[in-house]
Amino acid sequence: MAAEFNTILIRYGEIFLKGNNKRYFESLLIKNIKAALEGIDCKFVRSQSRFYIEGFSLSDKNEVISRLTKVFGIHSISPAVKTPTNLEEIGEIAASVSPKSGKFRVTVKRADKKITLKSMEVAAIIGGEMLKRSPSLKVDLFKYDFELNVDIRENGYSYIFFESIPGAQGLPAGCSGKAMLLLSGGIDSPVAAYLMAKRGLNIACVHYHSFPYTSELALQKVVDLAARLRPYIPNIELYVVPFTEIQYAIHEHCPKEYMITIMRRFMMRIAERLAKEKKCGALITGESLGQVASQTIESINVTNSVVSLPVFRPLIGSDKEEIIEIAQKIGTFDISIRPYEDCCTVFLPKNPIIHPKIEDAVRFEKNLDIEGLIQKAIDGIEIKKISQNP
């Protein structure tokens, strides 16, 4: 009977560069791996600079792989056969799981220094065993059809594998702190969340809902976007802010062309207050320079002027095609294009101002009870529970 690929070998990336802080980053990564595999019966094992998932049902293997590829901090993974280190047995197993014909090479990594042979000598022994059992195979170190990898570890076991599946890369979620994302129902903000989470941020989301002008389906779209992001951001939170009264007030008391600008200033103020309450160190938006009227240099400057926290804009230099490509990759695109409008489309002026001035925005806002409107909106916040994948 052929050997089974009964282990998933996990390699991490940037954590290697963290010096004395390496253990802290490793502990976060382990925590996130275990969270990602919640609900699957399996065992986490560690060895020097290697993590392994073992003890899972083979019927769960693809699900384990799928979940691990979404954990930031993982460089790559490989389904592997785990076996006690015995070179002849490794050769037998390699022959049983390999193609029976074609050109191949064997690559050995030897962490167990009790094996006194050099890696190339070990590779030659294993390759010889494979050739004995499958005479149609041929060795070719440069133009090969498949590569057999053998990782001989210091724990007395060796791991035999062919594939190296790319991971999500980046840094473990949580190692860089926490930030508050302004999450709309559009394409851009979920991509911004993904890119900042890749740099180690935990993310809370604030969404502005204009009931009854926007439907429950529009709100559900945002909940589904947060759920689609959850495999990448295990502790994602979603706060829904009632925004209709603020939009009414702006519509009634401010010039139409300044409506989007002043609305965005309210959104930033509310996001910052919520961020400070939830111990977030920054805000995140999905803005891309020049994409719409509210994303000119002047507009960004006017909205930035009402907050003191740093504002991360990871998409600022990206064009729409680049953003869509990432949205499709992470599975948010099809949700974002559902035809349900969010609050930004309510009361939109035909000709929004492109080059607003801070002094004008401040003057127009004097007609509004800024503090009262903000406090009422914050008091009405609804917290949405986010489950895994919509």
C-alpha cells in the first residue's frame, strides 16, 4: 500500500529576520494557525524553524491546505509523508509516491547532523532506491519532470514531499497592532484591509448605514465582505453606524457641492473616536488618488484635517485594474459588485467639489450640531458578529 501524505509542513518567511523578537512573532503565528484550523480535528507540532499539522483525516487535507494558505506569516506549505529517518525506507516510500517514469531529481535538506553523509550523498542513495524499484525513471538534475524533496529533521523524522504551495506571506496578524478600517460595500476598502493585515495589523471595521435609503441587503453585503476577510483577519470586528440623520442634516444645512466632503469628515471623526475606544492606533481607507471627487489631494487633506490618528491608504497609488485583481484573488470582488447601494450614494450632488478648502468646510459645518450628531450616531452603533466565510 502506498504511503499517505499525512502531514502538512509549514514554513514561515519574514519571521526569520526578527532576531531577538522571533519568538514573539512565532507565538502569534502559532495562535493564528490554530485559530484558522478551528473545527478540524488535527494536531499542531513544532520543530526547529518548522511547524507541522498532523493527525487530520485525509478527507480534510484540502480544507487544511486552503485555510493555511490564508494565514499571514506563512511562506509556503507542503503536503508530506512523515516517516522515521531510515534512508532505505525513505527510498521505498519515495518510489511508492512518485511517478513511475520520467526524469527526476532528489533534493535533500539535512538538519539532523547525526546523519554523517552529505546531503548530495543522501540524495544519491534515495535516488538509487527509486531507480531500483522504478527502472523507467531517469535522473536529470537540470531538466526534470518532478523533484522529490526530503527534509531530514533533528527530531528523528524525515518529510517527503513534491509540492511547495505559496502561503499568504507577510507578518502574523496582530504583531503590528490594530487599526480601524472604513469599510464600504465597494471593491476598494476590503482590498485595503487585506493589504494592511498582511503587514501584521488586526483590523476592526466601521460601516455607515443609511436606513431606510439603503436596504438590509446592502448591509448584508458588508457583513459578507467582513466574513470573506476573516480567514486573513481572524479577529475582525464590524461596527455599523446609523448615518441617515447626519446625511439629512448636511443636505439641509450645507451647500450641495460640499456634501460628500463634509460627510467624509463626519465619517473620519466617528471612525477616530471608535478607534480610540477600541485601542486602534490608526485608520485605514480604500482611497486611490484621483479615482473620484473625494480622492483628490485637496479632498484628502480636508478630510484628514479632522483627525489626529495616522491614516493608512495602501491603495493610494493603485489603479482600478490592480485593485480588482487583488479583490478577485481574495474572493471579495463578486460580493462587492452586488447591486446594492451603500450610504455614499444617498443625496449625491451632481457636481461635487473637487478642490475643497478646509476653511470653507469649517464655515459650512458651523450650521451643524457636530457633537450632538456624532454622539447620537455612536450611541446607535450595532456590533455585527462575523462568522467564517459567507
